[in-house]
Amino acid sequence: ATGKVFAAKFIKKRRRGRDCRAEVIHEIAVLEAAKNNPRVVNLHAVYETDHDLVLMLEYAAGGEIFDHCVSEELLPEGQITRLIRQMLEGIHLLHQSSVVHLDLK
């Protein structure tokens, strides 16, 4: 055991009776293409169960930006500026690879 912490993203292979594997494979390809982008979580491994594909991702300890946005706690202006800059850098690098992100969090 390495002691490293990862995030596991479970994605159903079938949703509403529809095969979704092609969509998941596309997501994996995008993550592979963005592996040198410091603003995109790294994909470490992919596992398959009977019903799911499991993406083992870099663990982002800060959580989702959405959770900070709906929180009662106010963030300092400098922290907000830093978060927005990092998000825009990541989006810009994805756009340079002809990738449009439709699920920013």
C-alpha cells in the first residue's frame, strides 16, 4: 500500500435502459488528454464491475467549488480571485485541446 488517497467516481454503464459506455470512454479520453494540465484532476486507473466503470481520480481535498458558493461562510476576496484564476486557466487549457467542459464544479 502506498498510503495515497484517491477519489473513486462510479459511473453506471447503463442509465435509463441506455448503454452509456461510449460516454464514459469519451470522459476517460478527455482525462487522458488533460493529464499534464495542473488544473484538471489526474486519472490514475479505471476498473470495471458488472454495472459500473470506476474511475480512480486524484483526490481534491478542497472539495467542489459549488459547495463553497452555497455555503454561509464568506471567502476572502484573495481566495476567490485565486480560485477563479485557477478555474479559468484549466478551462483555457482544455479549450486549447478542443475540449468543452459541461460539468464544472
